[in-house]
Amino acid sequence: MTTLTTVTDNGQLLRDASFAAIVAELHALSGKQVVITINDAASVARTFDVLSPDELIERITHLDKLAGTHVEYTNINAVLDMLNELSGWLSEAGRVQACAKYYMLTAHEMTMATMPEHVRSLSITERRAWVAAKCAAWESQYERAERLTAAITHRCDHLRTFVSYEKELAKAAIQQV
């Protein structure tokens, strides 16, 4: 869980929605060992742009649906509508990719910090494999976000090419008249 909250003058957390989310998360993890990292928000570049993990998964799912949406290529208006929607989400896809990478790297850092002694004695290759296995969920989300960003970029390029082709056909038809 990553959340943004405020520490009061007496060193306690401000009792807001973030506080309630922290308490709920701790209750859900009751009996489990957890790693708690506290950072000054100013030390995390552009903290306010980092999506929560739930928002991140939601956006990845939306981008996945968007990238897989079928459009009838004989309907130029449908192609233009799809191109406009994809183009509108292209910058958000980059943000999603950046947030996924942030969570992946944060998971790596936490995993390295809590690495058991018996793992520290392994070779570098074995340690890397251990860290990768522990961080597999975030690594897969980052890779998925990266591939979706590329897919949307390529799909926009393809649709633009199709629109250009249709424009040239229209010009040719006008010149023949």
C-alpha cells in the first residue's frame, strides 16, 4: 500500500481518509509480517502524480480494453473516433507505465532491504532471481503497462496511416471528376 498523508505537529498521522485506509490495511494484514517505509513526500519526485495501486490496475485494465477495441476500417468516422480516443489516452498510458515502474522499483528496494541472511549468501545471479521472484507481480504489471503503451502508440500510427490513405483516395476520386 502506498498512500499520502500528513504528520501533525505532535508526530501523529492526521486522521483523514488516508489514516482510515492505513488502519484498514493493517487490519487486513493482521498476523502477518509487514515492511513499513515512511518517506517525506518531497523526497519522492512528483509524488502527487503517482497513482494508487488500485488506480494503476484499473487504468491498465482500461488501456487493455482500449487497445483491443475493434474498429470497422471501412467506416472512416469510427476510425477517427477511435484515433481520437486512443490519442487522448496515450499520455495517460505513459503515466501508467511510469507509475508501474515506480511500484516495481519500490518493491525491489523493499525486497532487498528485507533479504534474509541465507539469501544474501547466494551468488549475485541467485539473489537477482530471488528478488525478481518476490517482485514478480509488480514486474509483470510494469511489463504489461510498457507493452500497452507501445501497442496504443502503434495503433495510433496505424490508424493515422489508414486516415491518410482514405484522404488520398478521396483526393484521387475528386481529381477524376
